[in-house]
Amino acid sequence: MGVALPVIRSAPTSPLDPLTLKINPELVERHLVRFLQDEVIRQRKMNRVVLGLSGGLDSAVVAALAAKAFGSENVYAFLMPYKVSSPSSLADADLVAQSLGINASVIDISAMVDGYAGRYEEGISPARLGNICSRCRTVVLFDQSMEVGGIPLGTGNKSERLLGYFTWHGDDAPPMNPLGDLFKTQVYELARHLRVPAVIINKPPSADLIPGQTDEGDYGLGYAEVDVILNALVHGYTRSHLLDLGLEESKLDLVNRRLQSTHWKRRPATVAMLTDTAIGESYLRPVDYR
């Protein structure tokens, strides 16, 4: 079910106007709470959820939404640091858990990650290490979902998904994600509405693998610019139109390259179709036929 994200100020005059991304956070909160309740309680007949709590903005927002949807006693958050993770990230995640009154446990994934990564004596790149950490956290999350009898929630936002800035079959693995259609700047707006602790809202987003690393440093642009460009591209505005409106060519190309080169990460596994009942192609879940 889709939701309109209405402009709450004057109508934008250009696809590059930041007002195109303004949302009504109260309406979005209500919709996402109902979405979670519908998917977990009505569709799956369950009432508990699990999520990874990183100390970052997105997981804090998902935790807040989950607490509203199911009650804090039915939300199980797992803090999964690696040995190079910043202690402040763990402290921020604990702050979120304490402020919401949700269940929280720390599971250190260092031995799990190093059990595999340690076979490479020369070491591995930060990108590979990050992917290994993400997939190990996913293993923990799905296993803990069986332990507590809950459903895993994803925490990736639309900006990361469109830029391919996530680990395939890692961050995107949970079966439902309330933030997947919200750009990062919109998640910030929702976070302020939900009263996520200011220390989390104000710190630069980071994968927390290398000291000083930030999402925006990796992109070469800040989310305020990235999101406006992404929004224009996914709405079908042409390169020539956006350049005519004054968008810098280098910024447009930077964002568009990442968007175009990562479509494969946003699709499920490609199955060779042999029948007219191929799962996910011709045969859909029963709810899709309603």
C-alpha cells in the first residue's frame, strides 16, 4: 500500500527544490505504524519483532516505530559491535534502547567475523570486511528471531537503496522495512518528530568501520544534495532538463552513475523461467490477488 508524502509548505517550483522532499511526519508515522501492524500481526499472526540497533539514525527510527506498533516489551534490539566499532556507537544504541524501554542485548560479532576474515593473512579491504560484518549481523538477527519468536525488521533508507550503499543479502535481508521508501533527509524529519535523541540526529552517518569514515564522505556529496538529485532522477527528469535548471554536471553524473550501476542490488535472485507459475514472476502471494 502506497502513501502520499504531502508537502507541508508552499508547493515547489522545480524538481531540484528541497521542498519536494518535505513530508508530513505525523501522517508518515501513522502509516508506518499501521504498515508494521498489518505485516506482522495481521499477515503473519505474530506480535514480536527483532532489529539490529547500531547507534545510527535509521535503526533508532525503526525501533521507535516498532515500540509504537507493538509495545516496547515486544521489541528486541541487538547491539552487534565488531572489534573496531566505536564505543560511542554502542553507547548511542544503548541510549535509544533505554529511552524506548525495549529489550536490548549485546552480541559481539568479532569472533564470528574473524573466524572467516582471519584466514587472509594479508588482510582484506574495508569494503569486504564491512560486507562480512553486515552478513554476520544478519545471521545473528535471523537466529534471534527464532529465539524470541519475532520477525526481523530492516532499517535501510531509500537513499542508500538507490545508491547501492548497502550489503546485498545483508542490510536488505529482513522481510519488511518501514523506511525503504523514505529518503535519508525524510528520515531525519521523521526522527525529529519521534524525538530520537539529539546526539544521534546530529552525528554524521557512518558505517563505523574506519575512524573518520562517513556516508557523505564516501559519496562525495551530502544527503541534502544527493536526495534532491535522486528524487528528480527516479521521477524521470532528463539529464538535459536538470542541467538546464542549473544542476552541476559533476554532481548529476556522480549520483546517476551510482543509481544506474546498482539496479541489480534492488532485485531478488533472477530465476530462469520454465513454467507459467514461476515464483515471484507469475505466481504471487495470495494477498497480491485481492
